Amino acid sequence: MPKRTHLHPADLHGISRMTFDAVIGLIDLVEAMHRNAAGAPDQAAEARPDGVRGRVYDRVRRVTRMVGGGLDALLGRLGVLCVGLPSSPEREAVLAVLNGVLGDHLEASGNPEAIPMRLRRAGQPLRLEREALAQAVAHPDGRLLVLVHGLCMNDLQWNRQGHDHGAALERDLGMTALYLHYNSGRHISSNGRDFAETLEALVAAWPVPVDELAILGFSMGGLLARSAWHYGVAAGHAWPGKLRKLVFIATPHGGSPLERAGHWLDLTLGASRYTEPLARLGQGRSAGITDLRHASLLDEDWQGRDRFKTDDPPSFLPLPEGVACYAMAATTGSREGDFKDRWLGDGLVPLASALGRHEDPARALRFPEARQWIGCSMNHLDLLCRPEAYAILRLWLGED
């Protein structure tokens, strides 16, 4: 097998494109700060393209684009020659973070670093064709388990400290585990729609009849699964009829306090013309991140709106009917109900958010008590590897 590499020629192409995009953005930022500090309105003579200042900035932008375009064409040819090179886990991790933070921009700009959605097994992409799946999976089972990773992560990171929930459940329960790999910086609804299409293709091409489908969603992955269910049902797909269980691990059903804090900072910086250009730095974060503010799962939650200014609550999407839904949460506190539990949760997701609780009863998800579990003295990532967490998953997915 060829050696797995940390850097591909396509990475040089992608990094180069991002660098020149960043330079153009920086030029725009400096020009805006220059204009605002001088007290010149947007349409002042100095700021217009025919003004001295405008001509200087435009010339710098043109030169930057010319140099960037030449280098982009050269590196693009090199990348085509090396398609399919094996990738190291370290490279995969870096790409996952990059996509989580800037994934929507990478996709919109055609950057080769953008991760395409696909199902993988042992880090290898699966072709959703019957013969290809029969060759890739030695003993396909009629019970499928699909694992969906979180923001800034990839499918290889289900393996933590030598434990992989998917591999362990496949060993202990006989299910066939498949892993979704996707660009977590895209809108959750965009990924949800594509995930629904992917599941439909999987069920249709699976080498044996699919009797049962279960989804295990970690963090953002759980929101993706809820969105996929909505779009799968709306499209009349067959796979929702196969879905029996949906397990959410540390999923922020009520949104993320960290993103709400970032939104507050955007508004604060944008309140003054002197700091408004600095707000653009924070507004470089991806659509996937801003969707986490209030857990926006549908297209109508963001289409036609400025996601950095709008703070309206998203559409309410209840849990799927006829599907056994489970919620696993963690708190860094030593017991449920202490200060860490209420305010910090697992360090990223508050306990109430992970359990679908809401101050408005009409927006609560209402998981049955028997299908909730809280791990104390655990952080967000501990839920991927702690033995007591796996024991609960095995119990939930193994019960009739």
C-alpha cells in the first residue's frame, strides 16, 4: 500500500487559493478601516474607484488576483496528477478543522480542500453500487449502523483512545457500521438534504435487504440526522421507513452558547463605524458554525437572511415519529444539578441542550426518561471512549 502522506499537491493548490482569498479580504478590511477612520462616508470622492485612495486599493487587488490566478492554474495541474493519494490521519484531522471553520467558503470557491460528502469504512470511501459494496464489506448485515461525526471532525475520530463505538457495536451486536464523512462548515440543512440522498442510495444499493437502520450522531452529527429525516420524509424516500433508532450523543438541540457569544461580539463590533470592519474577521466563520447558534436545521431558517445579524429562533422540528430516540449527555460536574452542570455541561454543550430541554415547553423534544443518560465528570469527547458510555449505547441499540 502506498505510504500515507501528510501533504498532497492538491493541498498546495488549496492553501494557495485560500491565501490569496485572505489577502483580498485583508485589503478590503484595511480599506474600510482607512475610510472609516478618516470619517469619509461610503460614497465620498476618496472612497470611489475614481478617487486616489480607491485607485490604489483597486490596483493592489488586481495585482493580487493576477498573481493568484497564475499560481492557481499551475498548482491545479499538479493536483490532477496525484488524485487518490492515501492520506494520513493527521492530514485528515487538519482538513476536518479547516472545513468546519471555512467549509462553506471552500465549497463556494471551488477549493480542492472542501470535503465531499460520502460514506466511508476504515477511512476508505464507499461507492454506493451493489457490486462495489459487496466487495468492500466482507459480510454485509441487514442491520445498518451509520455514525455521523461532529463539527471540525472526521469519521476516523470515532476511534478515540483505542475505542471506536462503531467497531465495538459491530463486534458485539453484529450490525454493519458505516461512517459519514462530510464538510461540517456547510449549512446543516444543506448537509441534511445530502445525507438523506446518501442514505436513500445506500439502502437501494446494499447487497442484502435492509431490515433495520440506526443512526448514531455525535454533537452536530445529531442535528444533521434530524435534518436528514425531515428532508427524507419530504422527498418520499424509502430509508425513513427502515430507521428504527436514532441516538444523539452530546447533540446541542438547543443551540450553542459559544456561538451565541460570538454573535453578540459581532453586533458589538458592528455598532461603531471604527470597529465595524473588525466584525468582518469574526464573520469569516462558516455557515455550519452560525447554524449552531440556535440549532437551525431547515433551509428556511437561513435563506434570505443575514446570518450574522438575524437572531430569530429557527423552525421547530420535533423528533421523528415512530423512531426510538435516545439522548446521551455529559457534565464536567461530579453530579447532575451543580454549577458546572447548569452552565458548562460537558464544556461545549449544556446539559439542557443535549437533553432537548427548553424553557418554552412547546419547543422541548421530550425524550422519555428511560432513553436519557447523563455521564458525570466527563467532557464532550469523553462520550466517545468512556466504557460506561459504551455500555449504555450497547444496551440501547441491542434492546428490542
